[in-house]
Amino acid sequence: MRRFFLHAAVVGGLLLVLRPVTAEACSAPLPHAEVSLPDGARIPANAPAIPLAFWGDPTIDGIVFSGPGGEVPFVREEGLLVLSETLAPGEHTVTITSSYEGGFSDSRTASFTATGAAPLPAALGTVAALAPKHFDIEVEDWSGACSLFHDAVSVDLEVMLAAEAEPWADLLRWSTEVDGSPWSHRRSILAYDTLGGSWHGRGRDRVFALCDEEAPTGYGVAEGSHSASLQATLAGTELALTTNTVDFSLECGSGGGDGGDGCAVGGGGSTAFPLLALALLALRRRRPEAVDC
């Protein structure tokens, strides 16, 4: 009888761990606006505009833009802070205060460094496809868990910038095409692309094919041969550059096992395996020694 209750307690505990995460655990952050630059950004002093990023539909209540010489003049257009003059060399800060219905407010400050002026680039660089990797990919989930992991094979795309594009690296807005069509992926219903980049970063991307038979449809690409290129635009200009096109193949039976996706958002199941191991260990320690018959 004691062993029965022990088994029941272990199974009950595991069911609690493995249960789907409730919608409350997948609540979205409040809407807000922020400067769309990476941390520690360095941009040319003749940058035409500073891009903005929005979560939801906030109301911008105020923007304070300051530099070494004091207040920086700008004109706010849709998604941009269009600069009225050349930036002074040195550190600049932008603080954006926004609000949302219900009385919620948000304030975010970003800093960047203005460097010497640079000519607009005429070339972007070259993209390379790394060796395929086989591991779990995080995919958005609308059942309450925010995201779930599925077995996949993937290829990382990485751009080596042309020398003329390097000064503008932190202002470039990246996109990817696979087989001639736009490619993007969102690892969680709460996630959005890296500021100015893909879900995998700026100047890089990850293309995958799901191998899990229970994986949802509409995510990733099919197994087989593919081609890809990366594009970049510059906020406040009509500049649009593209890399070369690179070919690669995705097969579920190939690829190494390292380089996993990681960074689960609200999955809730990652703690199940260590708890399962502890539970089984507890049962094993209570198991009577074998009796020879």
C-alpha cells in the first residue's frame, strides 16, 4: 500500500510539471516604443534618421534627444526620427515616453555613439551557409504555452559585410529571402525580431525544416535544396542592398547535434526531465532487493 501511494504521488507531481502552461503565464508585455538600435551602437554622424520599434500600438507622449552639444533637432515621421543636421561626435541618448489605454505608461532610454561621417555603401557583403545542424527549434504556440520545441534540421546564414558597409552596420535593417520569397520566423508569440534583424540576429538568419511528425504546419521550409540571400535597407534613405545567393540543403537525417535553439519563452516543460529523474531515483531507492526464485 505504501508503494502504491508513492507511485501515485510521483505520477501526480509529474502531471503537474508536464501540464500545459496557462494563458496567464503567456501574458504579453505592455505596448511601448523604443529606439531600434543594438546596445552600444555606433553610427556615422551623417546618419539621415534613427529608426524606432513598436510593441503593440502605444501613444508616444514625449521624446528627449540629447547629444554632446545639447538637444538634437529632429522631425518625427512614421517609425523614424529624421535628423535635421549632422550629429556631433560623441555619445547621444534618446528617451521615449509612451502610454497605453488604461493609464499604463512606459519610458525607455537608448544610447549610441556618433562617429565620423561616412559615404553611403554601394555593396552589402557576402553571405555564407554554415553546415546543417540537427536540434530542437522553438516555435510559437497559441495553446497557452507561448512556444514549444520541435525536432528540426537547420542552416545558419551569416553575412560578412563589405568594408564600405561596416560603418553603417548598426543602422542597417535586415531581411531574408529563401527560394525567392520572404523568410521569417518567430520563436514565441511574445517574441519579435532582433531590432533591425531576424529572429537569429542582425546580418544573420537561421532557416530550418521541421522533422517532428507532430510539428505544426506552416513553419520552416520543406526538406531538400534551397537558396537564400539577405537584404538590407537604411532608414531615411531609398538605399536597398543585397548579398549574393547561397545554396544549401536540409535533410532530417543529416546535420550535427550542437548549436541548439535555446532561449525558451514560457514553455514550462524544460524542468520536467530533471524532476522525472529525481522521481525515478526515489522509486529505485525504495525498490526491494531482487529475490532469487
